[in-house]
Amino acid sequence: MGNTNEEKRKYKELGNRQKYVNFHLFSAIIFMSILSIFPVIKDIMAGELFAMIRVSMIIICVVADVVAFNKDKTSKKFRYVAMGSFGILYGYSVVTADSIAALGYMIPLLFLCVLYSDIKFSTSAGAYAIVLIVIRLGMCAMGIFENNTTIIFLGVIFIILAVYSILITRNLQMFNNDSYGALEDEKEAQQNMIEDILQIAGTVQGESEAIDRILDNLTKTNETVTQSVKGISSGVLSVTENISEQTMMTGAIQENIQATQERTENIEKIAEKSQVTITENLNNVNELKGQSQKITTVNNTVADRMHRLREKATEVQNITGVISGVAGQTNLLALNASIEAARAGEAGKGFAVVAEEIRNLSEQTRNASESINTILNELSVYAAEASESVRESLSATDNQNEYINTVYQGFEAIYHDMNTMDREIKAMGSDMKELTTANNEIVENINQISAASEEITSSVETTAEDVVVNEKSFVEMRTKFQTVLDKVQDFEKYR
């Protein structure tokens, strides 16, 4: 059945329709081309030029159609190739053939082109045929071909047929468009209706499945409740027995809470004393830190003074060097004066004595300068050693400051921790008081639970009977929903 329907509707595809019309147009053009040879067979045999040209054009037309058709049987271009090549042959036949039958070669093809439902193509082909027929009638009127009433009548008939082929194509295209539009509207309406039905069915199916799952869960829950009720019934009895034991244990907990609260208060007092001690130590560390900073300042001042002392000793050494140089020059001058006094003889003896005294003073000056220089060198060494000691003292003081800072930070951290511990201990004391209050409430609640347990025991027995009744109702409801779900699943074949 399915194959038969597909065979019936095989032309719903555009490619199959195109192939069908192309084949018939191809066959018709081949037939009309061959048919157009017969009127000029006598002329061909006689070797007339027009007849030979016409035969050549027929062969070219047939070859072009065969090649175009075999290349792609579903091509939309085939109609233009086929009608174009035959149109050239038709035009040549109209203006050269003596037989009036040449005018009718195009008419069957025009009606065959109606199957394409292409108004532009049919209009172009029909108009081309009408123009050629009018040209032929004009040539008859001018006496180029035979002219009579029959020829004019046939020409008018062919023109009317060409016009009708255009009108038929136009109306056919209009009818097809309306039919396709109506089919599309109907198809869209049916599609919308089917989608709505499927959506409703899907919703019903989904909800039914959800209800089925809920019922399943309720059934399982009901079974669980049945077991739980039985467990509760036996458990309530155990709870009643345990309540009395819990009351005794709660009393012991109350005593422990009070003892813990007393210890907490003692710890709080110790923490407060420790906090005071730590505060005093922090103050002492601050004082030590200030003294260390003062020592650092003094050491820096001493180091600066020692540095300046070394600079002054250097300047004195430079001055003693100058004095030593002057003493050397004086000694040379005294020597020269002694030499000159010896040359002068008796007259220069007094000058020689003076020169000797000057040399002695120069020697004494040089010796004193060397002593001063030696002392300054020793002083410079001592100043360097003192400066190095001061630098070491500064370094030690810096390390001491770091240790002091570390100790201070440690005490500060301990101070914060003690504050935190104090807050926590106070909070613990508050919690202990609340715990005492809560424990008293628990004792009261246990007494109330003991009284309620007896009522629960009687209620549980009644609930167990109701659960059994509900379980039967759930089973019956589940069966009915399963029937609905089976019916809804029948819509799946339309998806």
C-alpha cells in the first residue's frame, strides 16, 4: 500500500515534474524537427541551398537537445535550450519555406510548455511565434509567398492558438498557486491541530506518569508508615522507660554544670590577675625601649665626636708636617750660613755662632714635630678603636632594640590572647547559665513527654488501621491511572 501511494504521488517533487515535462518537450521537438524535413525532401534531392541549410539546422537542433537533455533531465535550463534551438529553426522555416504548414510547427510545443506553469517562459515563446506568423503573413501580403484567404485564416488561427497557450499558462499558474495556497493553509491548520493534540497528549502523559510515580511513592510510603507505626508503638514504650532514666541523668548533669561554672569563675579571676601583670610588664618594656633609644642617641653622638677628633688629628699631622719641612729648610739655611761664615774668617765668627744656634733650634723643632706626630698617630689609632667600639655598641643596641620589639610584640600578643580568653571565659560562664536554664526546661519537657507518650500509644494503634485502608485505595487509584496512561500512549504514533 505504501509503495502504491508513493508511485501515485511521485510527481509531488519538483524534480520529477521537471523531468516529466522535459522528456515530453524533448520528444516533441525531435518529432517536429524530423517532421519538418518531409516538406523539403524534393528540394533536398534537388540540392537547393535553403533546403540544405534547413536540414543542417534541424540536425544541430536535435544534437543540442539530446546533449542538453542527457546532461541533466531535471534541469530548468533545458526548456530554454530546447525552445531556443527550435525557435531558430522555426524562424528560418517561416521566412524561407513555401508550405504554410511551417507556421504550425510551433503551436504543439506552445501547448506543451503550458505544463511548466511558467508564465514568463510561455509568454516569451508565444509572443515569438506570433511575431513570426505576422511576419509571414506580411511577406504573403507583399507577394513574396502565395497569398489567399486560407493562408490568412490559418495564420489567424495559429495566432489565436498561441494567445490561448499564454492564457492557459496564466490561468493554470493562478489555479496552481491558489490550490497550493489552500493546501498549505489546510496543511498548516492540520499541523497546528496535530501539534495541539500531541501537546495535550504529552502533557496528559507527563502528568499521568508523574501521578503514577506519586502513587507509587505513596504506596511505598504507606508501607513504610505501616512499619514505622509498628515501630513507633514499640518505641514509645521504650521511650517511656528511658524517660525516667533520662531524668536521673539530667540531675547528674545539673550538678556537673554547677561545678563547671564554679571552676569557670575561678579561671576568670586568674585571667584578670594575669592581665594586670602583663599590662605592667608591657609598661616596663616600653620604658626599657625608651632607655635603649636614648643610649642609641648618645652612641651616635660619641661616634660623631670621635670622627671629628680623627679629622682634627689629621689636620694637626698636616701642620706638623709643614713645621718639619720648615725646620729642614732652616737647618739647610744654617748650614749654608756656617759655610759662608767660615769663608769670611774672623769677620764671620759671630754669624757662625748665630747659624749654629739656628741649626740647634731647627733640630729641636724637628724632634718636637716628630714627637707630636707620633702622639697624633697613637691618638688616631685610639680614636679609630674607640669609633669601632662605638659602632659595635650601636650594632649591639640595634640588636637589643630588635629583641625588645620582639619581646614587646610577644607581650602584646599575650595581652590580646588574655583579653580573648577573658571574653571566652565570660561567654562560657554565660553559656553555663543558659545551659542550666535549658537543662531545667529539659527536665520539665521530659515530664510532659512522659505524659504524652501514653496518648501517642493509643493514637498509633488507630493510625495503623487507617493506613491499611489507604493502601487499598492507592492500589485501586494506581490501576485507573495506568489505564489512562495506556490510552494516552496511543498518540505516540502521530509524532
